Amino acid sequence: MYNKRNKLLLATNNLGKVREMVELLKGVPFEITTPAAEGISLDVEETGSTFEENAILKAKAFSKKSGLLSLADDSGLQVYSLDLEPGVLSARYAGEHASDKEKVRYLLHKMKNIERDRRQARFCCVMAMSNPEAGVEIFDGVCEGMISEEPKGSSGFGYDPVFYIPSVGKHMAELSMNEKNSLSHRGIAAQKVLSYLVKMV
């Protein structure tokens, strides 16, 4: 059984995700650590066809390598009029090493002929937590919105500047950290993780 002295490894090399996850998991009864802090160099090939499959692949790989309770997420954007693209390919949609600006530009190009009332989309997140002494637990979150015709805002990363949330009248990249954490797909999934971990100790 884990106790408060145990570590929770964030199974990602994405610094943007690390910053968000550290903020989202404030109050967790574990010491949060990262692959860099543990001296772990691991690049897991995301061969799954769903967010859940990829999250499980990463969580299990980091847990096996570290011997630690490991939390991985796989998340991305799904645009309804593009048959749920980019989906699991969100990070590589515009090419393997495309910048955030290039990803946004490519998405807007793909959607240039799609009318404003058909630009509905959602951010999806699945978090997998692998326990080296047990199995894998799954947590998910969804945030519904629209793809705007041009970027707005300077916070966040990825597709945040073009993801408009009608319920608050703002783009994801215009939200404060507290606003984003309460509304985002990753924030919703992380709250479920937090509730679960509190019960573990």
C-alpha cells in the first residue's frame, strides 16, 4: 500500500503538460516527480488507436521503468466536421516536429471552407495510472467547444488559441490558470485522479 512518502511520477516529457499537471494535482498526498528528476529517459511510441490505449501504454512503460506509481495522459482535439480528426494524431497532425503555431495554422487551413455553425469540437483527455503493485486505473474528461476562424489569447499551448468555449465566451488560451483547470478536459480528468488518490492513503 502506498503512503504519503511515496512518489507519483508524471509519465510525460512534455513540459507544458508537466506544468499543468503539477498545478492540477495540488493537494495530492504524494510527492510529484518527473522523468527528468528521476533520471529516466524514455520515449514511448504511441501505437494505440485511442486516447485510452496510448495513455495505458505510457503509464505502464514508465511504471515498469521506474517502479513508481505513474500517471500518463493522452489527450487531443476532435473536430466533428473532420470525422473527429486530429484525434490521437493531434500532436503530429501538421507533421512530427511541427510547432504549436504550425499545428493551428494547418487545422485552420483544413477547416477554411467549413461554415461557422459546423465548427463544433471537443478536447478529450484520458489519464491512466499504473500501479506497479496492482493494475491500471482510467480517468477521463471532455470539454466541448468550437474552432474559431483565427487564434486568440496567449495562455496554454497546442490548439488552445482556436478552441472557443461558448459557455464562458472565451478561447481556451484566454483563460486564467484557475479558469482553465476548472473547465478543461485535463482539469476534469485530474480532479477524478485527485479524488481517487486521496482515498488511497
